[in-house]
Amino acid sequence: MRRLSSLWCVLVLFLGLRAEAGAAEFQTVSRDEVAQSQAISRSLLAAGLPGLTAKREPLGGSLAHYTWKVRVGTGAYDFVTVHRVVRESFPWFPARSTRAVFMVHGDLWGFVPAFLTNTRVSTMPADQSLAAYLASHDVDVWGLDLRWVGVPEAETNFQFMANWRLDTHVKDLGTGLALADTVRRLSGAGGRNDRMFLLGWSRGATIGYAYLDRESQQPRALRRVDGFIPMDMVLRFGPDAAEQRGWACDRYTALLAARNEGRTEGGLLGPAPGTPVRLIGQLADSAPDAPSPLAAPGLAGLPPPTNRQFAVIAAGATAALFAPLQPLTPGYHLAAGIPDTAGLPFQTAYTPESTLFDYLQLAVPYQSLNEVVETEAQLCGLDVPYDDHLKDVTVPVMYVGAAGGVGRYGEYSVRLLGSTDVTMHTVRNRPEAQRALDYGHADLFLARDARARVWTPMLQWMQAH
């Protein structure tokens, strides 16, 4: 145990960890520790991870949040941020665990807003986030921010995104997994019973499928993922979803035309897709009872919705924001609402409104367009280079869906894998015909009962594998 502690001390020093309150804990480095640091340096260089700097944020309850900024190219924004949320034996010394998970976020929200929400949203309890919950139960939680998360709002020239594709994110995910694997092994984890799971939410699941498709062609000794948790996303539509496949083809055609016109940035909501989402949350938070300037003219004689109402409608009837294009699935929405007499959501059903409004304000402004075009091509049924070897993927899989998000439509994609150990877990409160009112895409993380209905089953699945 003493040797492991010494090894961790050297690793911390080598990586340049800047301890805010805990810097005084590190003492003189011995010759043996210097020799160990040289070995660690060689390991990190071999993994393609030199020159890293990390920061630590204490979270309370013996949990800490570490971040590494990792350069993955030569451009100004060619970097990703790798995150780790873990229980510590004491500051800077993560406790040993045999289960780890690497999380990949989807559109609009990076790792912290998506998976560690309570650290940025004051209206959530301290333990009300997926990453903190799993870490408090001795799961070593890792993840990354995709490249576009780090693009500042002031940027106006997006030509640097021209070559950012799904394949780019797959490579960056591999870099993040290499860092996680190296650090865990050097800290004493990584024994016979150690497992690293890959979790992808929304487009993060698309990236996860593509990564596993590629990793399946590597020798088993070089593979890093021992299980897969795709959350509320479809990769390809099944035979019973021809209409939804046609909707995807329409979205693909529209987005491809925009790319052919020279656009390199944007998403399903248009250029700078996070900007209107943030504005919706800001107005609902700062002037909830004022008429919404964002709402289209309503029916004659009806007052415009307030900023609060508009935010609830945007979250509960998200499909309308894609108009004139159709959404991913019928009635798709972020956070379910309770309808008024006109059929429009007038209050949230599962997620507290104050939490929703804060969450909307955490959206990042920009996204690379190529990945959206490629995803829609895949959903349309076109040939893409990211799913040629799905039958070679045999790791255990747990699909987690939201019945009012992607829900059952994501189950067919799991069956395209070669995995035989498959668990389906779709959170459902209503029959399929009422999916427009059921558990939403973001309710999986924000809902009052998400811990019991979503996270606990995931934890139990990890512990059983």
C-alpha cells in the first residue's frame, strides 16, 4: 500500500497537478520516485499522452472532479477536456475501484452539464447527478468534452471545423480512454476484475457505436471497453420505422445542402444551436412572467406565452423546434410536460422547472456540422464507414431509453451488435400512444426520480458485470 501511495504521488507530480488546497501534502521526491516518474513518463508517451496538466475540484462527500486538457491536433481548438469523478481516500489519492465508466455527451451540453449537473445548477441536490451518484458507489467515472465544447462564443470563423467528423470524435474518445486506462493502471486499478464501461448519451451513443465498431477489429489484448451503455439514441431504424427513416433522409438532405454551401458549424437547430437554447433558459429565469419575444404569433385572441411557459413548451414539445423538419422520433422532447386544455405543456412533469431553466442556460453555443450530417446519413440508411463490424462487437450491452425521447426506437440498434448479453431498460410511464407526454430525453438526468429509475439500474448492471 505504501508503494502505491508513493507511485500516486509521483504520478501527480509528473502530470503537473496543481493542488489548490492540497499542495502542502507533497514532500521531497526520492530517487526511487524520480525513477518511477521516468517509467510513468514513458508509459504516457507510449499512450500518446505527453505534457498533461490536470486540476482538481473537491465535490464533498470524499468525491473529487479532476480535469485534463489534452491537445489532439495543431489547431487552436484541437483539444479535448478529459474528466474524472472519483471517490478519494484523501485529497489527490483516488480510492481503488474495480468498475469504471467513460461517458460521452451528446449535442448542446458537455460532460459537466450532462453528467455532473448539480455542480453547476444550484437547484439540484448535491448527490443529484449521474457522475456523482456512480462515483459515490465506488465507480470510477471518466468522460470527455468533444472539441466543439471548447470553442468560445466570440468565435466567428468556423473553417477549422471543416474536417471535424464522427471519426474525429472516435479518435478523441480513444485518446481519452487511453488516458483513463493508463492512469488507472498506474494507480493500482486494472486487475483481473477491473471493468471499463463505455456510456454514450444521444449523439455520444452514436460515437460509442462507431468506436466499438473500430475497436472490434483490434486484438483482444488492445481493447479497452468491457461493456456498453447507449442512452436514448438510435443508430439505424428498424423495418417497422420506415417513416422515421424517411424523416432522417429529409434532415440529411437539408443539412448536406447547408454543408455544400460552405457551412461547417451548426446542428439540427441551425447555426449556433446552443444560443437560442441558452436564451430560452435565461428569459425564463430572469423574467418568467413577461411575454416571450421568441414565440411565434399565436391564435387570434390568445395572449403570447410567458417566458416561463415558452421554456416549458420548448422542453416538452421539443419536436416543434425542428420545424419544418421532423424530429428523430414522434413526439420527441427533452423534459416531459403536463398539457393544458390546448394540448401544450404548461408545467413540467418530472424535472423541476428551476432546474430545467438553469440547465438550458448551460448549453454551449457551437457544434461541428459534419458529425450531424454523417449521423443523419446513417439514420437514413445510407452507407457510412462506422458500422461495418457491429456483429464483431460482443461486449455486454445495456440500452437505457426514455419513452418520450428515442425510447423503443433505439432497441433495434442494439440488436445489430454481436452481443448476447443484452439488457433493455426504457423508462416508461405511459402507453406508446402517449409518448409525447412520457419521460423525456433529458429527464434521464434531471428528473426527481432519475436516481431510482435510471441510475440505480445502471449501477446494478455494472456491478453484475
